[in-house]
Amino acid sequence: MPEEKPVIMINFKTYNESYGFRAHDIAEAAETVAEESGIEIVICPGFMDIHPMSNHYRLPVFAQHIDGISPGAHTGHILAEAVRAAGATGTLINHSERRLTLADISAAVDAAKRANLKTVVCTNNTATSGAAAALSPDYVAIEPPELIGSGISVATADPEIIENSVNAVKSVNKDVKVLAGAGISSGSCVKRAVELGSDGVLLASGVVKAEDPAVVLRDLVSKI
Amino acid sequence: MPEEKPVIMINFKTYNESYGFRAHDIAEAAETVAEESGIEIVICPGFMDIHPMSNHYRLPVFAQHIDGISPGAHTGHILAEAVRAAGATGTLINHSERRLTLADISAAVDAAKRANLKTVVCTNNTATSGAAAALSPDYVAIEPPELIGSGISVATADPEIIENSVNAVKSVNKDVKVLAGAGISSGSCVKRAVELGSDGVLLASGVVKAEDPAVVLRDLVSKI
Amino acid sequence: MPEEKPVIMINFKTYNESYGFRAHDIAEAAETVAEESGIEIVICPGFMDIHPMSNHYRLPVFAQHIDGISPGAHTGHILAEAVRAAGATGTLINHSERRLTLADISAAVDAAKRANLKTVVCTNNTATSGAAAALSPDYVAIEPPELIGSGISVATADPEIIENSVNAVKSVNKDVKVLAGAGISSGSCVKRAVELGSDGVLLASGVVKAEDPAVVLRDLVSKI
Amino acid sequence: MPEEKPVIMINFKTYNESYGFRAHDIAEAAETVAEESGIEIVICPGFMDIHPMSNHYRLPVFAQHIDGISPGAHTGHILAEAVRAAGATGTLINHSERRLTLADISAAVDAAKRANLKTVVCTNNTATSGAAAALSPDYVAIEPPELIGSGISVATADPEIIENSVNAVKSVNKDVKVLAGAGISSGSCVKRAVELGSDGVLLASGVVKAEDPAVVLRDLVSKI
């Protein structure tokens, strides 16, 4: 197990339950559980909610995406500096629902560093996890295709699925941390992901669409 | 000339001058000139600034882009309902710096209507202006390639450039309004664009990067 | 019914059954049935098969896609002039599996005209069908979402689905022909599509994956 | 210097000089010089020219791009198996003019291996070169931004530009070969690129747009 406590990142996506005033219910639950447990919980709300959430909560706020651009004429794009100015301190990059070219992932990681944002590059298999590590982000978040939408928990899946990706990342750049990005639904999953070498987890609907997000969050942090 | 007063839309893009606290200088100038002149001025700030700007100003706030999605799992995308919840009342779609597929423009126009957002579909020539009109947005904003970055003003250009696009739009759907989206830098340009059939103008750097945006804005509204 | 005989277009896609030597089985069946029936059958093989197919058959050969580019530095793109030089006489544009931006559809239609290629712009609903007609292609091929993969035949579906799209196209540009691009599996479907205003049909797996393509093709042309 | 002779790859792009019958002038020059010199010269013509070129020349023929797809319903895409069936034995992937998502580069490399095609993944800087190496292609072709369109030759540029990329590739996967993809115009450039650790070069307009491609090719192979 790593010395640092694992981190829990909550991707709000664009669900009906997770924008505007409804996003605050989730953020409040996250703040309560983070303070109770001492575990870091990062929230990734939609772009329009970054400013109000950064002002209302002490939780770290990450964007769901940035573009690999510099300030200029880029209508409709996400500028790292503007994300930072709104209060975010990090960003997801290349989420499976917002894939970027390799050149743009590299440019987005560079843009984030320039704007003092932490970076979480999302990947889909062992090979791309190693590739992402070569770009030196803070985190690589792995969504093994065997686990996405499979209902299979990290806690019961073939351990090699996670171990291979952790090894691919660490063999390219041992300073890059790894998040388990699929197969996480309970505290047992979080514990197992950490045992297999992850430095935290990235999850979404399990918390965001929960009737009571605080109950789910308390379970997630219960075994670490 | 149309019975309604023409509208001035300011696209903030992602310039260093136009996000975070610097965006407020432009918005304040716009609000002052709008109130002085009685001319409607719409501001299109970056996504993170929609919420604070909608709260601080009486000006209509439009997004620079939305995606043609419904609420769901769309990490890093722009949901019409979330744009509306943050306080915007309209959106640009298919700007030349954020082109969409035809199917996605159609879906974005539908998403905007569902979320009660006004729509401005941007186009690049006579044929695509007619095509955009078939999707029944509120506005088509035309950037004739002969005028973009040419330094040529609408006031001095071949009048057919604007007239042909206005005719292409109106012949497909006469209820769709037209904005002149290039070649606008002064009050004379605005006056001429309106004479040629436009219902307003869409401009960016001329205001956003101006040393004193209020001076430029006062000139823009001076002849209408 | 139109005075011209309706056309049957076969999209080979990238199935195992439809590239290389296996593509010749389909093309031979199409040539046989075209000659027997006097009905025009167009084949749309993969790019690598355009040259050999154009040389071996008298059938019109269309590409499945072109890019809206001029000759130049566009590695990996499809140049209209190169498609023409290989022997094709037309092209699909904006197929549902290869969507383009509105600006690129417009540029691709222009590139095709420059290279003397006929154009078939594919669309997904009534609004986009009208929009495509504004670009003045030779054909708009409509795939109503109600019919794609539904198993519902044009012959039994609500006739308004086809009629509305035909009307949307003709009201924008009456010279643009319409193809029914979904819900076609038999001669009765072709007959009904033509009665509802189509000038032909575009279909794929029904022919391409058939055990005996000639049997399917003979049925398709049997009632026109 | 590596034990194997360096390879010269010629990207035909989509120039007026490089499709259809004009492509044969370049291919004939390449075949002549390859046979005279014993140096391997690979040609990368447009998709429609892969079949005729593979049949007419003994030179290896590579595609300019493939998609990361399996056989199926992918209209307008490039299937690795169809490229192989047409006679090609390799492919460029992720050229700077045809960028792919990281996930698609990974899928395209896998598709190429499945179809027995050699793979050349193109990259734009040191970080992405390391990332590409993690996907285990046969080659990484590096186009350092400092050299593209700069008129600066590899022979005179800061040697670290090439060395850093070679090191980034080899440190991730020492079995991946490196091509210098920019700054190559003469035999001296090729010699220097090889001295700096490259296993060959990838170039385009210098050969393709030359008045006499054989003269340029003879110079390119003259010092190796």
C-alpha cells in the first residue's frame, strides 16, 4: 500500500442529478464524508458549476476535460487558465466519453501544468496506460474494458487486470500515480484496488445517481 | 431595415483578456453601453464564466457552444440544460472554431429549444447558410470567407456577399434572423450590415481585445 | 412515380464479405441483375477496391466517402480527383458511420463537382434532409431513425416518415433526388419507397451479407 | 549505426503529382533507385493506388492511414484486412495530417498486427514519441516541431532534438525502430539522422514534387 491515503474522485458527468442546484447535494455529501474520514474526495462537476462549487466547498474541484490550447481564438473550447481562474485545481483528460488525439493529450497535459492544474489522464487498456504514463501526468485512471459496465467488481475480478496496468504505468514512469476507473462500487472495491497498486479510484454514477450519496461515500471510504 | 433594433453579440472566445476577472471589464462596458443606448448587447463568455456573469449582469448571456446531447453519461460535454441552469439564455452553435457535424448541429438546436435557449448557428458560405436555416434556429451568423481576417469591412465590401447569404437563409426559412459575423469593426459596418438585411452582428476581438471596450461598443451602436 | 427508373445503390461497407476477392462475387451478381433488368445498380466498394472494380465491371462505382479537400498535403485523406482517376463516378458523403461537419459536407460536395463525381449526401431526419438539399447534391439519402435497425419495412411504416423527408428536400431544392436509405429489404419495399417519392434506394447488409446476392437483387428490382 | 540498412519511406500524400498515372512516375523512380542501391524504399500512395501499385512494383507498399476497426459496418473507413488484401504490407498511423485518439492509435496498431501489416506511428515531440513506443509499433516516425517547415536540416539542427526522441522511444521499448520524419532533404540529412540513432527516414514533398524523383532518391541513398 502507498504511504499516502488513497483519493476518491467523483466524476459528475452530465446527469440530470449532477448539474446546477442538484450538484450541490452531492458536493455537500462529499464534503461531509471527507471531513469525517480524513480521506481526500475530489469532485469533477460540469464546467458551469466549477465556479460556484469552488467558492462554496473546501473540496478540490477538477474539470472533466480541458483542451490543449493556449489563450487565443478558440471559441467553445476549454482553456486551462480559465479553469484555474474559476477555482479548479486539476482536470480529467481523455475520458472515455471525451477522447483526444495523442498530440492533444500531450498538449492538454502541458497546458494544465502551465496553469498549475493536476492532471488525470484516462486510458482503456494496458498499452494506452503505459503510453499515458510517458506524458508524465499526475495520475493515469484506468478503465479496463473487461470491467466497464460488466457489473464485475475489482474486488472479485482477475487481479492481473489491474496489476498489468499498474505495472505498465510504473515501468514507464514510476512517479505517475494510478487510479482504478471501473469496477468500483463499495469500500471492498476501494480496498482491493489499493491492494493491487492503485493510489485511488475514479467513479461516477454509483455516487452521482445514488439516492443518498453520503451513504455510498461513507461505504467507499470505510476500509481505507 | 427590420422593425426590431439590431442586436450586438460579443463572442469572448478564450483570450487572455476575456476570462475570469478580466471578463468583467468587458461585461461592465457592455452593460453600460446597452443601458445608455437601448440596444441589446449579448455577451458570450467562456463556460466557467456563465454562472458568475449571469448573476452579476442584466445582459443576456449566451454560451459559445453546446453539444447535441441529452442528460446522461457525457463527461466533458456541454449540456444545454446545465447552460440554462447556470443562467444563460442562448448559445452559439457550430462556430468556425468549433465545427460540428450536420447531425450534431441539428441535435444541438433541438437540445437548445428543449432547454429554452436561443440558438445562433454559425456558417461559412451561402450554401451552408441555407442549410442552417433548414434547421430553424433563431439566428444564422454568417462569416463570409471573403471577409474573415481580410481587413475588408462589410461597409465597403461587395454588397452581394451579404445579400446572397441573407437571401439563402430567407428563401429556406423566412423566420430565421441573420447576423453578420465578419467584417464588422465600427458603427458604419453595423449600419451597412443592417441595410443589407442583417438583424444584428456577431463580433469578438474588436471589442474583447480593445484597450477600452466601452469606446468600441459606443461606436458600434452609434448609427442604429 | 418519376419518369426515370429508380436506382439501386449497394454500400459494401467494410464487412468481411465485401472487400478484396469476395467483393467481386457481389459485383458480378449486381452486373448480371443490372443487365437482365435494365435497372441501374451502383456499387460502393471500399477505397482499395475502386480501381480494380472500375476496371472489371460496367457498373457505376461510387466511393463511400470523400474529404472536402483540394490536392495538397492531406495524408490519409480521400481526394475527389484521386477517386475519379481510379474510375469512380460518384460518392457517398456524410454516411451515418462517417459523419462530417456541415462545412466539410459543403466542401466535399464542391470537391466532387470539381472532379465530376455525382454526390449522395446522407441524412438522419427531416430537418437535416432539408439542410442537405440546400447544398445541391445530386441525391439526398435519408435514413429515418424510426426505420434504422428497427426491422420495420418502408412498405409497412407510417408513410409520413418518407413523405416528410421527400417534402423537406423538394421544398428547399426540387432538383435534388431522394434515396430511401433504411427499411429496404425486398422488391415491395423498393416499390413503396418509389411510390412515396423516392428516386431510388441505398442499402447494404441485405445484399452484401446475403448468401446469394443475385437472389436478393433480383427481388429488389422485381416490382419496378 | 544499426546493423540493418536504413529504410527510406516516401509518403505520397494527396498532391496533384502523386495520384493515378502520375504516381507511377514516382514509383518507377523509387523501384529503379532501390534496385540500383540495395536500399529499401517504401512507397505510401493514396488508398485507391494501393492495389495497382502493389501489382506493378516489387517495392513494399504502405497505406497512409488505417482505422482501428474490425470488419463490420464502418462505411468510409479503412479496414486493415482490406489494405492487406489490396497488397500493402504496412501502414502509417497517426500522421500529423490525420491525427487519431490515443485509444484509436492503440486499436489501429492492434488491427494492423492482426492483418499482418507493419506499423509506423507518427509523433510530434519527445513525450508523444515515448507514448507511441508503449504501443509497440514497428516504427515511430518523429516530426520534431522545430524542424517541420523550418527549412532546418537534421544535418545542421541541434542534435539533441533527434537524440531525445530516440532515447524516449528506446527507454520505453528498445525494440521499436525510429524514423526521422522532418528535416530530411538530402543524402547528408539521411546520414546524419542515422548517426543520431534513426533507423530510416520518412519524407514526402521533397521526392513527390521533385521534377525528377530519381535524382532526389539517388542523392538520399548516396551516403548510406
